[in-house]
Amino acid sequence: MLQNPSEVDPTLDVFFKIGSGVFWTITYLLILRRGYLDKSYGMPMVALCANISWEFIFSFVYPHSKPQLYVDYVWLAFDVGILAQFFVYGRKDFTEQLPRSLFYPTFLITLVLSALFILLLSREFEDYNGVYAAFSQNLLMSVLFIHLLLKRNGPAGQSVYIALNKMVGTIFPSMLLYLYFPDSYLLVLLYISIFVFDLMYLVLLHAKTKAAGLNPWSRA
């Protein structure tokens, strides 16, 4: 449970929240753009389910205070767009070990379990701002982006600008939460781990894009 937060200047609080909202919104827009251009989807299924669940829960079940609440609405809308791309293009990437008829049931089960995990984690730790859930699933997402890149062995649906904006968009709330809870060693471990995997993803994606004969910096 996160208790006794340190005092943070309200202006600084808003700055970090808006900064996170801006860079993550750019991340979502670039994922949508790249998915449209590549006829692919840019967010792994488990990460997408976790994102949609978190944004819905903290928009409508345990709504955040403003301006974060407005950011949640925007993110949820963009994730619905990414979900549509996943439904259109995701079947071709569905595992060969299972029949394609299980594509939608697999997604539905993953979505339900993601929502339950976030709800119960929030209740168990009395974390109704979703901090633990947010950084836990952000770490999961960072690892899954690497897995998606290696699975495809190429940059389809991805770009270094997506990787960079995800990284910066996560640094903002990491810094803000550190100011509020500098003694939470679990959160500090999550901040550092996410940054390490985001940096690893950026380096690998840059290399894979060049290996495909493309200029990583001209491919937004």
C-alpha cells in the first residue's frame, strides 16, 4: 500500500501528468499509423488487453482525478482503434499450434483475466490510482514488444519513434511517482526495469530495421 506521499508542487504534478499523456498519446497514434501502413498491428495482445482494462477501470470504476481522467479517456479511445487493427490483422499471426477458431476466445479470456488482475491488485493493495498495476503491465509491455519484434524478425507494425515515445512517456510518471514515494523500492525496481527493457527494445528495433534495408529514422 502506498501511504504518506511526499509533498509535490501541484504545477509539477500537472506537468508530469500532461507530459506522460502527450508522449503516450503520440505512441498510440504512431502505432495506429504504422499498423495502417504495414497492414499489421503494433501492440501485443496481452499488453493490449491490460491497457484497455486499466484505462476502462480507472476511467469508470475508480476514476482518476483531472487532468489524468481526460488522458485516460483519450488513451482508451486510441486503444479501441489499436484493438480494431488487431482484429483485422492479428489472425495471421495467431499461433500455428492452435486452430484459428480460438483467436477470439483467446482474446476474450485474456481481456477478462487482465481486468480481474487489475481490479484485485488494486483492492488487495488499496491502490485505487492503479500505480502498481500501471507499472507492472508497463514492464510486461516492454518485454512483449521485444518478443513481438523477435517473433516477426522485422519491424512490421513498429518504429523507433514508437519505442522512443513509449520510453519518454514512461519516464515522466516514473519521475513523478518517485517524488511522491521515494521509499517504495518495488516501484523503483519497476521504473529501472522498464527503462532497461525499453532501451533494449529501441536498440534491437534499430538493428532489425537496418537489417531489413530500411532507414530507422525515416520510418515513423
